[in-house]
Amino acid sequence: MAVFRLGFISVYLSAPMLDGFATGASFTILTVQAKYLLGLKIPRHQGYGTDRLKIPLPTELVVVAGATLASHFGEFNTRYHSSISGHIPTGFIPPQVPTFSIMSRVALDAIPLAVIR
């Protein structure tokens, strides 16, 4: 995103989503690098579809989609009282004037960001 100067898009992403992405990415990197850190020789996985597919199968995406479908059709939120996100609105939040009462809290953080930028 930095190469194409698209960093401003991250303003529109929620903090929990960015935190979840960063946690997932760090966990993925940790698990991939664990064999090198521990000096283990783990053979490459030759699972379902690896001989038939031309592109790698994103198993994480398949697991998330499967769990989402199982939760929806199994009605886990009513049976087990699990939390769900509910309705997620689409589109952008309409712009509004910021409240000046928070300026004292963000002013110290804004100075180094302005210098670095």
C-alpha cells in the first residue's frame, strides 16, 4: 500500500479489525518460522488437492468460511449463547466536525506523526 500511496485507506478500517489482522499475521509468521527457530525438519504437507490444484488452497479461508456457515446454520448464537457481530452497515461514515475536547489528548501524538510524515 505504501508503494501506491494507499495508506489513507487504513483510516476507514476499524481498530479491532486491524488488531485482528496484525495478530493473525504475527501468529502465521510465528508458526511458519517455528521450525527454523527450533531447528526442526518438518516435511512439506501433501494434503488434499495439492496434486490437482494449480494454485494453493487457502485453508485458513476454508476453515473460516466453514465455521461461519456451521455457526449460522447450526444457530450457535441461540443454542450456546455465543456472540455474533449482528448487522454490519455498508458504506462510509458521514463526515463530521471533530470535537475540540479531545484535542488535548491527541496533540502530543500528532506532533511526532507530523514530523515523520
